Amino acid sequence: MELDALFSCLTSMSCLITQTTSGLIIGMLFFLVAAGLTLIFGVLGIVNFAHGAFYMAGAYFGYTIFQFTGSYAASVLGAGLGAAVLGVLFERFAIRRVYGENVLLQLLVCYGFVLVADDLVQIIWGSEYLSMGMPPAFRLPPFFVAGGVIPPFYVFIIGIAALIAAALWWLIERTQYGRIIRATSVNPTMVSALGIPTPLVYLSVFALGLFLAGLAGGLAAPIRALTPGMGFSVLIISFVITVIGGMGSVAGALVAALLIGLTRSFGSIGFPLFVDGMMYVLMGLVLVIKPTGLMGREEASRP
């Protein structure tokens, strides 16, 4: 433990700002992945173990589009749309067949897809590490706030992720589509009886969740090395965030993601050999105090 170093950081404005910024960017990127994961579980009741593979696919799609166009905006949008299209195919031909089945069967189907996805990435892009590099628009001097260093790209990522979080909240809480999603998560039979095609609702929610995962992959591509299997570590952390926030709660996922991001950022100073362990300690404490998670609710009817 490096408690002296942690205390020094907490009492230094420059270190506090730098580490907080780092924690926020980690948390917001994890939120985008975890939000899709918890949205899919909340409506479909599917524990999408393949979610990280779509994050990986989004990163590779973004990398490829950037190589051809040189446009970071196009690469991020293409990453999200590419992951969503793959998600539609995955839901239509695989996941739809295991709705309501034993969770082990669902995990087996998802794990099989993960293995196929990792092999396809190696066939198409190779097994070596790839790097998109920082887009030219963000190759700027960092901002200095009270001695803290804030790269312009970090400001952009935090801002765009916050906008996406706000848009997702508006979509779910303030639109007719959002009301249909919430009703379907509670009583899909009644929604179907009202003439709303629930299979189409499930498909759209699955695509939306994987669009967010692909978007996160595209956004993170400039600051992450791309390699087959890169989605697995993100998947594990996303599951931790989903459990802490509450299964099915997007707002809970946001709060939990920020907690995890800040825990990892400051934990890397005070507990450099126990950063991952701190996440699980935090998860354990939340589950002991509130087994449903910070903003979770009781499990509802499932398709």
C-alpha cells in the first residue's frame, strides 16, 4: 500500500484534478458499455456474455474506417452502427432462440460467439497489436487547471459520453419508445396484447445496447491498443458496474461506472497492486448493504 502517496495526491490540487479527470474518462467509457449490458438485461432478461465482443468489434470497425477516411467522427459512428448491425444478426439468429431458457444455455451461446468473434478478428486484422493513434484534431497542448493536466481528448470523451447518457435518459424516460421499453420490461404479455410487436421491441433494445458498446469501442480506440480478446476485461468490469448499479438500471450503471472509474484512478496510487481487487470489494460492500444494487429493482417478467 502507498497510503502516503494517496494522501499527498488528495491534498494536492494538481494531482486531484489529474486523477479525477482520468477517473471520469474511465468511468464514462465503462458506462457506455455497461449501459447497453444493463439495458439488454432489464428488458430481455439476457445476460449477454458476448457484450465485450461487440465493444471489440466497434474498436476494430472504428480503426478500419479511420484508416480509409481519416475522420474520427465517421469512425465512431461507423463503430456503433457496425456493432448494432452485428447485434441484430446475433439476436435474430442466436439469442432469440434462447429467450426464457436456462441462463447456462444463454451463456454457452454467448461464449461460443465470443470465441468465433476473436478468431474472425485474428483472420481479418491479424493477431498483432494495432493502434489508431490520436486524431489530428486532438493533437493539441493539454489544459492546465490548478496545476492539473487535462488532455483535450479527455475533455471531449467525457463531454460526448455525458451527452449520450443524457440522450439515453431522455429516450427511456421521455419518449413513447421509452415507455414501451419500460412496459415491456415489466409485463411483455400485456404489451403484446395491446398490439405492440414485442419481438421487434426486443430486437431494437438489443441493437441499441450493442450500438452503445460499439460506440464505446470507437471512442476509446485512439487511447487503447487493439488486440483480439480485448473485450473480455471490459466485459468483466461492465458486469461489476451492472451489479453495483442494479441489474436493469441505466442510472445505476452511470453512478456505479463513475465510482469504479474514480476507484481505479485513485486506487492506482494508493493500492497499485490491488486496483482490481478494490472493485470487487466495493461490489461486495454494495451487495451486503443492498443486494439489488444501488438502484436495482426486483426481477420482472421476462420474454
